[in-house]
Amino acid sequence: MSGELDGIIDRVRALGRFPEELAATAAPGVEAAVKATAAAGTTPAGKPWAPKKDGTSPLTNAAAAVHARAVGTVIELRLDGTSTGSQKVQAIQNTRRNILPPKGEGVPAPIVKAISDAAAKTFSRITGDR
């Protein structure tokens, strides 16, 4: 009985590292979710981007610029290799095409799902499915 209780205590103590492990486990799924919406030509919440003036799809390679990584308990999303010139043109034309979730608009459903799935997996791994 004591050995079983010790195992439970160890698993509860291991939950102390849950936030860091969750961030590390969730980062690839969050990246995939944002890449998927960018590749589809939509905001992270699923709203289609406005087409370019010539009617063609904008930011066709945006998904390749999306990267996520865990930094402690935080998942950092960033765009790498984007041209500031094209962003300036978009600002002048008043056409906003969000690739990353904008501050203050909440967490989009695809990212919530990626984090929730990672939380279940992380919790199960730490607690040994108990």
C-alpha cells in the first residue's frame, strides 16, 4: 500500500512542472493550427482575407513564415522572414490580413483545440493515466 501511495505522491508532485511541459507539448500543434489558417488564406479565427486589388490571393507563402516555440510556460508565435515593405503597403491600403492572432481578440478555436489536446496528453503522461 505504501508503494502505491508513494507513486501517487510522486505524480502529484510532478504536476508542478505541468505548465512548462504543456507549453512544450502544445507549441507544435499551435504552430500547425496557425499555419493551416494562413495556408487557407484566413485569419486565425477563420475569417477570409481580403483579396489583392487584382483579385488574386494575398500572402500565399505566409504559412512558411509562422513559427512557434515554448519559452518556459509561454508559447511564442512569430513570423520569420516577412518583408516589412509588404506590411507597409498593406497599412497604406488599409487592408489588414492577420496571420497571428491579434492582441485582445481572445484565443481562436483552432489554437484552443491544439492546447486542449496537448493538455490532455501532458496530464496523462505526467500522471500515468490515473
